[in-house]
Amino acid sequence: MKKYISRVIIAFSVLASAQFVAHAQDVPVYLDASKPIEQRVEDALSRMTLMEKIRVIHAQSKFSSAGVPRLGMPDFWTDDGPHGVRPDVLWDEWEQAGQTNDSCVAYPTLTCLAATWNPSNSLLYGRSLGEEARYRGKDMILGPGVNIYRTPLNGRNFEYMGEDPYLTSQMVVPYIQGLQSQGVSACVKHYCLNNDEEYRHQVNAIVSDRALHEIYLPAFKAAVQQGKTWAIMGGYNLYKNQHNCHNELLLNKILKGDWGFDGVVVSDWGGTHNTDEAIHNGLDMEFGSWTDGLTMGETNAYDNYYMANPYVERIKSGKVGTKELDDKVRRVLRLFFRTTMRTDRPIGFLCSEAHYAAARHIASDGIVLLKNKGNLLPINVTKTKRVLVVGENAIKMMTVGGGSSSLKVQREVSPLDGLKEQLETIKVEYARGYVGDVTGEYNGVTTGQNLDDKRSPEELIKEAVEKAREADYVIMFGGLNKSDYQDCEGHDRKEYGLPYGQDKLIEALAAANRKFIYVNISGNAVAMPWLDRVPAVVQGWFIGSEAGHALADVLTGDANPGGKMPFTWFERLSDVPAHSLNSYPGTWRTDKKIIDEEYKEGIYVGYRWVDKAKTKPLFAFGHGLSYTTFKLGGLRQDKSTMTADGTITFTVNVKNTGVKAGSEVVQLYVHDEKASVDRPQKELKGFAKVYLQPGESKDVKISLDSTALSFYDEKSGQWTAEPGRFEALVGTSSNNLPFKAKFTLE
Ligand code: BGC
């Protein structure tokens, strides 16, 4: 009997393995995950009809493009981005789909993430967002954004990572890696020179090659070469008179040629304007076009996209061949194999406690303590009986609005509620102080808040001041919001000053109570004409679902604010080079169709300009205070001469000399002593964040190679590091670099 059973088992397993072999032989190469991706791409491509190829390179709905059902390739779903997964809209309308499972966690906006100066936060951010995207069935998140902060009026700066190409590059790479680890593609945007929102479809950016390569491209290049992003979104604007979504130089030459990008170029929604340019100049997937079909709604609008029927007609009439089409489809297939065609993609989570914890941690690590005279902060909880909270931004939901990054959140804790929760036994009162924008709706998502208040500004200030006189601390949450012409897509701010008469309120509160703390909620710098009268100022960004918790953590000292400014906070608009040089917003051409914006400041953006023009900003790039103190000491270098292919390492010891745990960011800037071209006084080339317990100390090491010493040589079109003497400037902010070490590049 035993023998019989084993014979049956053997017979069965022979049969099974024979079947397996037969099955494995049947599996087409493109479905065989063990085969190299390029082989799978070629195999799939060879099986596709012309119409199938055309269908995958343009949208079929607001946020999706078609797969190839005949070959078992699913539709491809994109979604905004970049701070949480946008709620679903109807197939062909911007109206909400009305799902009940599309509320998400809103993470801090990218300015806050950049302010953490900690790439591991980016990894956590990307991974957490990727998990939510997976749960929601999204294959691509439209983000992150890495356009450089050039003017504080840009309505979209909050979606970006500040002014410095090195910081932005370091912070964007792990975000992409984290997101893509979940099988969700990043789509890094908006490539490139999309540095202001006003007239964004008409701006023709005029910029020197040096500024392009040294300031505006590095983060995109890092996203491609280090982050290995699977997609890039073209900007709406023009460069060299050609729209960036089909810009020969930017897409074919630089992105795909020089950088070897093998992913897809996605148009911004409605950023495609011309079939021939789209075919030839490197666009791979067209989304959001407003063709006649779409506005009229007579036929399927998507068939009328620039890269749909018009493309087919050109191929059928022999006007264009299929070489470009095949290249586009190869890229799309690569994207499919990286995402929708993977069988091992994680399932993801929505609104998990771990995601809230990530959002809260990143927020408090990015909140910047700008000023803290007499150590007014943190609030002395044991000696406090009454706290007065003032301002619309203490109660207004900030996750709704701002344009395409608007979200529908499962929860958003307001600063007022966060403080009440944290201060438990202390009486927390509220006064409105000013009325800003009481509406709370974006694209069909409503906050449900009734913020109406018909009182006059004088009455509101009077009430706030009276209550302020009775309070132990007064904390005002003011700043901007996500309404049109503020921190919002589509337009720029109209002025640098705070809106809604807040300056008056701030001055009155500062006069009424010595313990006055101003928390600025925004993604941009604002004018602070009252700064000398306000003892404590906190930059609170837009920090999403956990806003109230994170801000309360910081204000009460439960968390030590860890942020450092990712951009220069200029005192006045006329100190900002784009404005002082009359470059912004540009000059309309006589036909009024294009506005030329010449980036006259060249490479001198942010702190580079501060050094050159010798202006004094309100808060320097890299600035941020702490509740503890640090002592940096003993800057050492492992050599004094480095070779072109070698490295040099600097070590500095950081000690927490205070009584609270906290973090410090060691920043290293390079100064070139002599160069054949004009160079900035210094440029950030390394940084490291350390978290230290009281009394603890650590050695921080920062290494440089010759890329950190190079500039973009316009004559040769190459990056060049000239031999000679350099200086490493080390400290904790761009205006506090007490340690210097000289070295030579051979
Ligand atoms: C924005 C993009 C966004 C897209 C889709 C465009 O208007 O510029 O950033 O991803 O819409 O919502």
C-alpha cells in the first residue's frame, strides 16, 4: 500500500511539473516577471495594434489612461499629489465622485518637509503616501514638486521645497524612493522653470544656461538619476518660446538624452498645445487637454486629444512614421511593468495610525522657531492659567483649497483644538481677531465650517485686545490661507504683506500682552513690519491632518521644533532679486499672448543674492531656533588636498548643552576662493541633522566630492571643477557659519 501511495505521488508530481513546464512555455515573455523588463517591453510592443498604442499615450478620463485589455494590461490611474491622495472626481468631470472611502491623511506640505532638513523624513513621507495611494487604487501620484522658490509671491511655493538646489535634491530623492517602493510612480513636477503661477500658461522663461543648470535643474536631475523617478510632468510655461510639455531641448536633449531618463513625460493637465511638437519633442502621455471635443462634449473628447486621432491621421497619411510612437509606448509599457503589471505590489493602508504619527512627526520636525526672545516659548504650562488663542487660522481647515493639492481628509485637528487638548486643565479662550476668507470649498469638497462673522475689524480687534490683557499667553495663528491669490494654484499673491488687516491686529496684541506669540501659517514668507515688537514667532506652514497636534506639541514644549528655513525670508519685496531687478512678472509681447520673464538675477537666488547684494533678510536660509542649546566644536578635515576623483570629509562635534532633547542641522557651504567665472559667495553642499539628548554629543561627518566644487561652464556646456583653493564654511544657518576649513582641489 505504501509503495502504491508513493508511486501515485511520484506520478502526480511528474504530471504537475510537466504541466508547469508546458504552462511556463506558454507564458508570453511580457507576462513573465522573471524576464528582464526591456524584453517584456519589446514583446508587449510587438503585440500591440496601432490603436492600442495610441490609446495608452493619452487620457481616457480626468485622471486615467487606458490599458490594453486584450493583453491583460489594466487601466492606469493617476492622482494628485503631493501631500495626500486627492479625492476621486467623476470620470469626465471635475465634480466629486462622492466616494465614501476616499478620505485620506493630509501630510505636511512640501515646504514643511523640506524644512525638516532630514531625508529620512522624505522616505517616511513617500512610503506613507504610497501606502494610501495603493489602497485607493492609484498607480501614480502627481508629485512631488521641486520648482525653486524664486519669489515669495508664487502661489504654489507651498507645494515645493524651497530655494536651494542642493537641499531640494537631497529631500526629493527619498520621497520618490519611498513612494515607488509601494509600486506607485512618482511624477516629479513641474519640469521646469515654472516658478510663478500668474500667467502660468503664457510665461516664457528667459534664463541663462548657468542658472538653468545650477539652480533650476539639479532637483529634477537628482529625481531622475538618484531617485529613479518613473515619471516627470512638464510645466505649463514656455522656455525658448516652446511649451515645456513638448520642449525639444528640455525633454529630448536634457532629460532623455543627457540624463538618460527612461520613464514617461506626462503633460500637465492642459499643457499640450500642438500635435507635431508633442510627437517629436518628447511628450509621452497627454492629460487634461481642452480640445474642442472636450468643451463641446459632442464626441468622445479624448479621441480628439493632440496625441489621439490627429496622431493617427498623421501616421495613416504617411506624414509621420511610428518611431516616436514606439518610443512613447515603450516608456508607457515600462511604467506598466513597474506598477500595474506587478503582481507583488503591496495592498496599502488608508488613514492608519502610523500615517498620522508620520504626519505629526514630520510636522514638528519641520516647524521653524523663527524668534524666541527671552525664551518665551515653550509655554510654561505649570504656571499658566489662561491662554488666549486669536486668529482665523486657529480654526480654519487648511487642507481644502489651494488648487490641485486640495484634499478630503478623514480628520484635521485645528490649532485651537490641538491646544485645548494638550493644555487640558488650562483655560483656553478664543477671539477671532480678523475675518479672512470664510468660504471653505474646493472642487466640491466642503469643510462644513461656518466661519461667518459680521463684526467690523475694529470690534474684532477690540475683543481680542480686551481678552489678551487678561491672559497669561496670547497666541495668534495668522498668515495666509489656501484661497485664490494667496497660497493657491493658478495665481500669485498680490502683495507681500499679510492680508485681512492682520498687521494691525498683531501690533495691538503685542502692545496688550508681553507674552505674545505669533504663529504664521503659510507656505511663503510675508512682510513682518512689527517684528521688533513681537517676542516669539513660529513658522507653522500648512501641516495637514495633524496640524493642531503638532503645533501644540511645539508650543507647549512636548516637541522641540526641528525646522530650519528652506528659503530666505526677505524683509521686503524689493530685497528679492526677481522684484528688485524688475524681472517679475515679465513683459507682455505686443500680441499679448506671451509674457517674457527674464530671470535677470541669474544664479543669485535666495541666500546667493543676500551675499551678493549684502542685504539682511529677516530670517536667513537655514535659520531655525531650538528650545535647547548646542555647541559645535573642533572642525576637522581628513585631508587638505583632494583629487578630482576623490573626496574630502569634514567632521564636527555637536553637543546638546541645554536641558531638553533636540535636533541641530549642521550645514556646510563651499566658498570658491578664485574662479574663472563669477561664483556665489557660498553654496550649500552638505548637511546633516542630529538628534541629541541633553548632554549628549556626536561627531557629524560631511563628505564632498568634486561635484560639490563645480559650476556649469556655459562655454563647454559641462560641469567643471577648477583646481584651486576652496573653503568649507560650517555652522547652523547660512548666516551663522563660524567654522572654516581651507582645502585645495588638485
Ligand atoms: C496642476 C498639476 C496637477 C494637475 C492635475 C494641474 O492644473 O498644475 O500640478 O497635477 O492639474 O490635477
